[in-house]
Amino acid sequence: MAIKTKFLGSAIGSMPFADVDHAIDVSLEKLDCPIWPQLSAFGLKEQMEIQYSENIPCAIIDEEKGRMYFDTSGDYSDAFAEFYENYMVAMDPDEGTGDCSFMAISEEFSHGIYALEKRLQETNASLPWLKVQTTGPISFALTIVDENKRALWYNEEFRDVIVKAMAMKSRWQIQKFKPFAENIICFIDEPILSAFGSSTYVSVNRDEVVAALNECVEAVHMDGGLAGTHCCGNTEWSILVDAGVDIVNFDAFEFGETIAMYADSVKELFARGGLLAWGVVPTSPEIRNQTCESLCEQLEKVMDHLASKGIDKQTIVEQAIITPSCGTGSMDEDDAEKVFEMVKQVSATMKARYGF
């Protein structure tokens, strides 16, 4: 049975704010489905991949050069043995404890997680929806390199560790916030997929991408979460559906009509109760030129285009989420404020328009 999100408003993780309390205020006040904010203003350890690197074997954070890499040159057998032992204790489908705290994200690496948790504890909150997020294993392993500047994806041993680490970090977040929300969404962010099939990644195998993403999706499902994937550029959207995601999040402002190229996959997604998260609010200076009315017009246009491919319009609107097109972490603060305000307004306007 499909969950009818009916233009629920949510967001991608990153925010530009240096005031963590203000970031929490924005999240809770502007979004139907609040997020914990990823705050790169706090430094290197809150950047996209590094934020999820704690306790992964052989990860080296070079503060001086402002980067992270993996040292694969030495004997890492003991480190891998410890990792897999902890993984099996937590994740074994028959005897696992489910306790993924070995892959916890500490406050040193995320001010946002703990600030949101504290606020929800103080207010004794019980939210209908809440969203967490994890860097996807494909983006992590194709972006981060070893000591020879070779992407970890091409080292099968390390690729497997990255996939399993991201799966555990997803579960840990869901478990942390379960006391505060009826429904939890975990986005597995895969911006690198916008380059899938390009000459840069011609050797990246589709089946391996689907399998890696599916492993994380299945981990999210273990704790009753809904698994979404965000990709801020154009990609082969059927990859996400084949990987079993519940929510496909895409840039509906710049690439809104591309989803209709995969109408059969969208039909499959909807048929199993899945959702489309329409990133119709731009996260570029273009936000300065937009109004609620112009964004609702854009959303109607791309929804109608999808409906023209034989998909029921009522299904499209009932199984819709509204988000920004990407994270706001690199934006001016004033522009980011407008992005979140527009998400709130577009969500409310579309709900009213369709009688939700």
C-alpha cells in the first residue's frame, strides 16, 4: 500500500549556516519532514564524505591539506577483521543484534545530528516525519582515493567495506531518531551518478552500482525506514528503481522532464508504493528570480509531462514530495533562507490546490 505523502515538504542535508540552533529552527519551522543539517561551516569533518568516515579502516584525514584518503599500503588484515566482526554482530540477518553504534557519527563530525536530537528531547517531540541522510557508497568510493590517488571503488576489498559502513551508518541514524518520529526517511545521496556512463566512469559496472545501492537500501528497511536516493543531475533513473529505493529525488527545476524518459521504471516505483521527490526549488542564484507561483507552474509542467507517458496524474500528486534541487551548503545564507521558505510555500500551495 502506497504512502500518500501529498506534497510533503523536505530537503537535502546541507545548510550554509554557522549557527546550529538557527539551522535547526529552519528545519523544524519550514519543513513537514525536518532534516538534521549538515553544516560544512564547522570545517573539514562535516564535509560530505569525511562526515561518514569514522571507524572505517585505513581512513586518513589530512587536516593540513584539507582532504581525506585511504592508506591501503600496509597490512590492514586486523583492521578489516575487526570491522567485519562488528558488522556481523550487528547485521547478521539471523543472529545480528541490530546495534550499529560501531559506525556511529560523533558530535565532532556532526553538530547537526546532536543539536536536532537535543531539541527533540527538550520539546518531547513526536513528529509524523523526519529525514536523515548518508553519503551513498558509489559517490563515496568514486570520490575518495587511496595513497596512489586511485578511487576506492576500483579496490573491491575497500569498496565492500565502504558499502557496509554506509549501510550501518544509515541504520544507526534511523535508530537514533526513531523515538521522535512515526516515519523516518533515509536518503542515500548519490550525486556521482549524474556522471554515470560518462567517459570518466566508463568502467563502472551498472550491476555493481545497483548491488551496492541495494545493500544500503535493504539496511534502511531493516529498521523500518524509507530509503531514498538523491541525485542532483541527470542520470539513468532506472538504476535507482532497480536498486529498490522507495523515493527517487531529482532536480525537477533543471532536469524535470528527464524522469519521463524512464516512465516504465516510474510505473514500477509507484506500483510498489514508491515516491518521487521533486526538487523543484533551485539551489542556485536562480532562486532570486523565482516565486511560489513560478515554481508551482514548473512543477505542474513536469508532472503533466510525466502524466503524458501514461501515468495517472492523481498517483503522481499523491505520491509526491517537494524538496530543493540539491543541498544549500554552498549558497549565501539569504538565498538558502529563501530556498527553505519556497519549499514551505510550494508544498502548502500544492496541497491546497489538490485538496490535501
